[in-house]
Amino acid sequence: MKKHFAVAIDGPSGAGKSTIAKAVAAKLSIVYVDTGALYRTIGLAVRRRNIPMDDAKGILSVLPEIRVELVYRAGSQRVLLDGEDVSDLIRTPEISMYASKVSALPEVRAFLLDLQRNMAREHSVVMDGRDIGTVILPDAEVKIFLTASDEKRAERRWRELVDKGQQVTLTEVLDDMRRRDAQDSARAVAPLRQAEDALLVDTSGLTLEESIAAVLAAIEQRLA
């Protein structure tokens, strides 16, 4: 296996990207980068300033004020907003919608691009998001498009939110997810799509352990 390499994992919300990517990175002893957390953090910053998610001009006006950092504590990625650890605060349906909106703005994507690419230059990484293999790391040695049925993805996300104490219904989560899928796929800048050279991994009928094994097998296949 190569000494320095990048694994790009893309796919829709609730496909298990973050959980699987984090586990895969741990098994390979390389750095995990959750790019979705970066956009969620921008979304949280915008929400805290009471700027409507559709107010592109307002969002861009405050961008220079926002400081986003990725740090690793006890082997776990944490995301900081202006020095505050907001890793748990960004995992709500409302902030998911904000993230989808701000990520459609070219200026926001440019704002975060160097941060993401620098991580891949400095370390071997597993990086997950929606445009990693197509835009962020187009030369990644391994590209995987991770997906699952709408219902399975919604069920996973709903359980995750309920486990964190949030009061949401499965129907609400499914509706929010489909709206975000539509936004992410239709946006003009870096839309959600499978890279031509990405391996498709459908986890609908797989357990978490089987999904991790499938992704590891795909990585080994590409790096052999």
C-alpha cells in the first residue's frame, strides 16, 4: 500500500459516510476529515447571526468574520468555530439545511477549499463529503460513492438524532433528507454526483461492519 494517499468518499446524507469513513481511517491509521462538519459550522455561524439561509449577500458579508478550524483530540476530529468546540451543536436538521444552502455558494466553497486540500497534502486522509472526488481531491488515489435507499438513510439519521436526545420523527427526517438531496444535486456549483472513476458501494442491505469491510476492500483493490 502506498505511503501517502487520499481516499475520497462521497454520497448523499445518511449514507453512513462519516461513520464508515471514520472507522476506515482508524483501521488504516490515517487522518479522517469530515468536510460536512465544515459547512455545518459555517451554517451555524450564519444561524447565530440570525441571517436567513437564503440571504446569500448576508452570508457572504460575514464570511470574513468566521474562523473555522479542524483539530484532533484523543484521536477524534473536532471542529471549532471562533475557538469554540461546536462538534455536537452542528448535528441538527436545521443546521443541515443551513449547511446545504451555504455550501451552494462558490465563495463559501472557496473559503474552505484550501483548508481541505492542505489536510490531504500534509497527511494520508480519508475525506468524506459530497464533492470530494469531483472537486476537492480530483486526483485522489481512491474514490468511493457511498449510497443507500432513502428509507434506510432516513432511518439511520433518525436513530442518530434520537440517541442524541432530539425530538424528531422519522417522517420529518426523511422529508428533510429528500429536500437536501434535491438541493445538493441541483446546485450549480459542485453538485452531488458520482465521479466517473469512483467505485459505487450501496450499504442498504449491509450492517455497519459489512459496510466498513466493503469500503476497505475497495480501497485495497484500488491501491494494490
